[in-house]
Amino acid sequence: MKLYISGKITGEKDYKSKFERGESEVEIMGHIPYNPSKIQLPKEANYEEYMHMCFAMLDICDGIYMLNNWQESKGANRELGYAIGRGKAIFYQDDRTAFIWRQK
């Protein structure tokens, strides 16, 4: 299963190490990590352009892996809502159990 890693980036000094740890955890779980902290856009790219790339990456994944700090991030909250709206598997770093939102 391909899992998109979601967490706080803006204002987080050590976000790359947190996302790398998430990558390792996803691999240990037997899944393929998709790490948005490795996206390289021109420095002129704005927040919405970055989010557009993140949503495109999330589209090709089967689920989302929410890092512990996701609640503090506007972008991570948007990504979670996007994943829920598309019926993706949702994993949380604290417990690594998954559930899938199904709309009626």
C-alpha cells in the first residue's frame, strides 16, 4: 500500500527528520512511503501551489499516515479531509491502526 505522509511543515524546524522517521515507520509496516517534504518547487512557488502538488501525490496513494503533530498544521488538516473524502485508509502515528472512511 502507498501511504502519503502528512504532518506539520510550516514553522517546524526539524520537519525533515520527523518526515524521515515517518518514512521508516511506514516501511517497517510493510508499505511504500510518499514523503511530501522531499518535493522541490521553485522558491517562488506559493502555499497553494505546494498544496496542489501534495494533493496530486495523495491522489496516487492508497492511504495517509498522519504524524503526531498533524493537528497543528492547516495543510495536514486539509490533507486528512481530502483523504477522507476519497475513502483512503487513514493511519495515525501513535497507534498505526487504520480505518477507511466510507460515505453513505
